[in-house]
Amino acid sequence: MKKHTPVNQSQAHIGAFEPVNPERFAAAQKSTWVSIVINLLLTFFQVVGGFFAHSQALMADGLHSLSDLLSDVLVLYANRHGNKSADADHPYGHARMETAATLILGAFLAALGVVLLVAAAIRLQHPDAVQAVNPMALAVAIIALIAKEAMFRYMLAVAKRVRSQMLVANAWHARSDAASSLVVVVGVIGNLLGYTFLDLLAAAVVGVMIAHMGGKLALEAMEELIDTGLDAEEVEAIRQTLLNTHGVLGLHELRTRKMADNALVDAHIVVDSRISVSEGHFIAETARYAVLKNHHVLDVMVHIDPEDDMQSKSSSHLPGRPILLAKLESKLGNSNLKDKRIVFHYLDGKVEAEIYLDACEAAGELQATYTVQGDALFRSIRVHHAQY
């Protein structure tokens, strides 16, 4: 498992930044800056060109490009802060900064789409006032379409390579831009052919597309923020990985929750109730490492159970070791048990006691077994006599 060196105090004081995943951070920064430059140019030419060419659809698409520009700035901010290492206030890291950025971006796009739709609908109420567009609008729209489709393919390739949900969202946002530019091309062509209302209709369609994409992104981000689990197929794959670990006898209470592009996993594994604590811990660590190695998971919390909690009686009402020792001494008539090695097994609502004697101790000091039928605390008491 990859270890990350914590930032020391001197580094913290000078504001040093070490991304958790340098490759992913660098790729995200580069692709986002490419998007910023392209969207800045498209915003200018589409808005200005749409204004002088009298194309409402082209201007709406220009505002769409402006929203892309703003979202790229948001992505840059989230990418930097989301890649910070865990600290005292954020023990699981800052990955959900990306999720929060996706939620804000989605809400902004949804609002922008509604505004564009309403504006186009109002103008469509007065079709006589709609102007014919200049052919220059068609040239700008086609250039924008080509640029956005190329940007989508580039950004999606980067996002898949570094496995970033936020970059995937931004890439598909670029694809929605390409689709909206295609609608604008059709609307402008229709206007040039004499169907002047088609330019406004294209503007309305662009508004619907933007609102739909924004709502989808916001909903997905919201699902993650309320700890939505992984899909059933991935959960089952994690379950099999845990069950395939040597020493794991059973599994219950497997829970997952998304964390940006990773996930957090909690699981209760059942191990042999007679093994040592250290062996149980070893099995849990082996199972944890297997999940981290084979699945896209940020962290795994493995709880060790000597029995299935869902099927067995609870032992939470039973007393701790001091009281059990006192009860055991009273039952056996021996007040020297504190010096003996005694193992208590809390199983199915009762206690099983095992007493271990050294070989030099008198074999007859304690019996091998004791009858505890009907006892409220003990299910069994066994004495083990060591032999040379």
C-alpha cells in the first residue's frame, strides 16, 4: 500500500503544497488550462459574433461557453484543494472538494439553462420581431462545434487515464457544448433558409440541454454528499475479495460510500473465535490490503467478529474481566486466579473461561472441567495443565 509522507511544520508554515496524486493533479491542471483558453476565445467570438450577426442561438451558446470558462476556474480551485493530504480537520482527505465543486457547477448550469430557455420563450411570443441572421453566424457556429468536440475527446481521454470524476463531468460538459453548438448550426441554417424562428428555437433547445446537464451533475454530486453507496456489482466484487481472504469465515454489515473518485468501505468479518487477537488482526489487515489493491477504494475499516453478530445473542450485557475473575474465584473456591493465565470468550450471550496452569503446578489443584449448567454467566470452564 502506498504511503504518503506527512508535511512537516516547516513546510506547512511556508505554504508548501504536495498533491496526494501528482500525476492526476498535473493532468487535471493541464487539461483544464487548455479548456480555459479555448472557452475564453469561444466566448468572445460567439457573443460578439452573435450580437453583430443577430443570432440569439449563437449568443446563448456563447453564454454556455462563458459558463464553461467559469466552471474551469472552479475545477482548477477544486483540483488543487481536493488534492491536499489528510489533516486533523479532514482525516479522510479533501477529495469531496471535487464533489462540492461538481454540485456548484451543476446548480449554476441548471439556473443558466432555465434563464436562456425563458428568454427564448419570451422572444418567440413575438415572431415578427425576429431578425434574419448574418451568414457569419454559421461560420462561427461551425468553428465552435469542431473546437468543442475536439476538446471533449481530449478531456475525456485525460479523465479516464487519471480516473477523475470531476474531469469526466467537465469532459461531458464539453460534449453537451458540442451538442448545443450542433443545434445552433441547425438553427442558423434554418434561419438563413427563411425560417427565422428556428434561431430562437435553437436558443431554447440550448437552454434545455444546459439545464438538463446541470441538473444531472448536481443530482449525482448530491447523492455522493449524502453517502450513497457503490453500485451492487462493485459491492459484490468487494464482498468476494473479503471472503476469499484466508481466515475469513463469514462477512456481514458490508457498507460503502462514495468519496469523489474513490470509496470508503466498512465491513465486519467473522474469524475463528479461538485464535489470538494478533492473528485476528493479521487476517483483518490482509483482507483490508486485498480490497485496497483490487478496488478503487480510499480506505477500508475492517471489524473483527468471533461470531456473526446478526445471528448470535448479544454479549454486551456481560461484565468485564474484574467481575468475571471474582465470580470465577467464588465458583471454584480459589482466590489465586489473578496470577493465572485466563482467557475469556464472549460468545452467544455467555462466557467460556479457559484457565492455563504451568507444568510445575499441582495437577489436582483445579479440575479439568467444571459443570456450569444453568449458570447465568458461564457456559463452560476448562482448565489446561501444561506438560513437559
